[in-house]
Amino acid sequence: MSIMNIAVVGYGYWGPNLVRNFSWLNETHVKYVCDTDEKRLDKVRALFPNVEITTTDYQQILDDPQITAVAIATPVKTHFSLARAALAAGKHVLVEKPMTDRAGDAIELNALARKMNRILMVDHTFLYTGAVKKIKELVDSGQIGDIYYFDSVRVNLGLFQNDVNVIWDLAPHDLSIMKYIIGKKPVSVSANGVSHVKNKLENIAYLSVFYEDSTFAHFHINWLSPIKVRQILIGGSEKMIVYNDMENTEKIKVYDSGVELNIGDKDVLYHTLVQYRTGDMYAPKLDQTEALKTECQHFVDCIKQGKSPISDGEFGLEIVKILEAAQHSMKQQGKNIQLD
């Protein structure tokens, strides 16, 4: 079995997790770790002695024909230039979310990946968790019925970012889950947010996503909450799901609860009978494998088999389009922005 050489670019918050997981896979070897901060590279050498080369020179990675793939975990404003250079050099690319800070740049990366026949994958890690995989399984099986709504809350105290607002930082997690679970393409976006800090970047926001039918998605994101909440409610015509990522054991709870609307005589206005259904709750067993390990393995498998990743470049582009529309909406006090 041939070993695939990987380079990890960026050793800040997320980079160490990528180095660890790629180091643990049987099929991969982390040959390079690249960062502009020498102190961070000192940590790499101390913690991961199997990493052959630590460097501040990204070009060194691009020029090495032994490097098959590059994993990018740097600030979002650098994603486009780094990923474009890697694809142009014939490397497969795994890039941290969000894919880029402009939809136009994401479109260009997808076109380049197709031209170079290389895998472009976006690191939407939550799609590879046991919890989200189980929700997808339940929805696809038809047990939940038609999806009525997707309601998420992702709030905490910090971490304030210097280059992106709270929407670009926190919303990609739940937007990616929404897209993966619901499957349908949204038609418009509305958002409101405010800043309480000098850099004018919004630290609290509310984002709504609309579909052609009555499906509705809403997101509450906040860097100024005294408590940490990671919760998603999914309402269906048959059952409802509560996903609480802060739970250690029962992250997913499925409720056999809902309402049934019985429309009365058409000649009688507003004659509607609502019947409430309250049944059992159960918590399904979940795969406990670390999500990033599953994701890294998926990236490697896609390269070897030439198949498209779950969170490929087109998936990442759709998330950037929603984020970009939300940004435009906030600047216009919640104006509804159409998605193409």
C-alpha cells in the first residue's frame, strides 16, 4: 500500500487537529507543516517528530512532487490564494470552512479543480459526526416526514475574530448541516446583526433561510452569550429531532410528536381543527468515531477512488453564497436577498 504525503498549512487553532489525524491514518504521512510563525513550528517539532519538514515557505510544498495533497487551515481571507496555488501545482486540496470569503473566488476554485482533475474538499467537519450522520439517515428513511423547519442556536462567550464577523465564523457549521440534511436548494436569505466592539464586526446575528415551499431555517449566532449552547431543532410532519451537541451521551433525541391539521368545511372560514400528537422519545445509538478522523479518511478515499467528497467544492460554494447574501442583507437591515 502506497503512503500518501500530505502537507498541512496553518498551525493555529485547527491545524494541530489536522496534523494529528492525518498522522494517525495508515495511508498518509504528514511530510510538511507550514506556518508563518516559527514558534508554532517549534511546537510541531516537539509534538510530532514524524513530521519531516517544518517551513515558513509555502512554495517549497508546491514545488515538491511527492506531495499529493494540501490541507489548509489558515484565516479565511487567505483560503483562495493558497488553494488556487495548490490546485495549479497539481495538488488535491482540503480547505477549512468557509471555503472562501467571496462566492466568485469559490466558483474560480471549482473551475480550476475540474480543469486540473483534482479533489477540492471543504472542511465542514460536522457532516462527519455520528450525530449528523444519524439525522441524515433518519430524514432520508422518511421517518421524520416532510421537513417543516430547521432551527439552530450556536452561542458562546468569545472567541472574537479579527477578520470575520460572527456569521462567517459560526454559521457555516449549522448551514452545512442544514444543506446536508434538507437537501433542497434555498431561494433567499435575510439577516440582521449588530456589533458591540470597535472593529465593527457583528458579534450577534439572526439569519433566516427560505425555500420555495414552506420549509424554513433559522440561525441564532452570538459571541456574547454567558453560556455555550449548541442545539438544533428539526421539525417534520411525522417526528421531531433535538440535536444537543453539548450532551455527552444522548446528543440526538427523536420525538414522536407533532400536530395534524384537519381542514373543515370549505364553506366555513377559518374552521381548522388542530390535533396534537405526543408519543415516545428515543435516543438512537451514535457512531463515536472522531469526526475529523472520518473526514480525513474520506478525503484520502476520494483521492484514491476519484470520487466526489460529501463536502466538495460545489457544496462549499453554496454555503459561501448564503453567507455572502446574509452579509448583504445585514447591511440593508434585513432585506431579503435572492440566491441564484
